[in-house]
Amino acid sequence: MNTKTKLLTFCLLIITSVSAFAADRAIDKDTRRFLDAIRRVETGGLPNAGKDAVGDKGASIGPYQIQRAYHADARMKTGRYEDCSTSHSYSEQTMLAYFARYAPKALESKDWETLARVHNGGPKGHTKKATLGYWAKVQKEMAK
């Protein structure tokens, strides 16, 4: 690599790190309560569930049980799907990106029911009867 390429690579690494840090820090108290409730429903609240948190016969990974298609739909600019298994904050940023894509108004207004049901049932999850039970579990956890 020449000097310009090395410098550009270094700058991109710094910008990506700062952006990831800033995005992680931007999670407010209410959103933290919501995300923690989902984590408790999905994996019993383990903060870093790691590679042991595999569900749906291997289709879902990490503390928030994210599937490969969910990760792809979130259109993350950095990281890999496998990072959802080992990084609590990366999993959260994946979820927030997914919500921003499929339920931006719900994310902005903190419509936790819509977001929980979208997390559980996909882009139109908030319209599916099958996600009502999931929302009830999240709602119960949020009340704690």
C-alpha cells in the first residue's frame, strides 16, 4: 500500500469507529429500556449471549436473536452478520437500522409495540396477529 492509501484507510477506520461510538451513545433511556426488554425476552437478558445464543434451529443468533435476512435488510455499512453473535452494541445498531428502514415513524415516536412486532415478525410484523403475544412479553419486561 502506498502512503495515500494507508492514510485514507486509517482515516476511514477512525471515522467508522467514531460513528459507531456516537451511534451507540445516542441510545436514550427509553430506547435502552425497550432494547433491554427485547433482550430479556429473546435470551433471558444475557448481556453478551455470544455464540451460545442460537435459536430457531440455528437461524437466529446473539442476544437479540437476529436472523441473516434481518441483518441484510438493515443494510449495515460496517460489520458482518456474525458480529450479531458477539457484539451486543452491533446487534442493537442492526436493530435500529432495521427499524429506521421499515418503521421510521414508529422509531421516531417511540412506538414500542410496532417496533417489537416488526422485530419479531418482519417488515409487516406490526400487522400480524401472530406477533401480539411477543409484544405482550416485551411489554411485561418493560414494566419491570
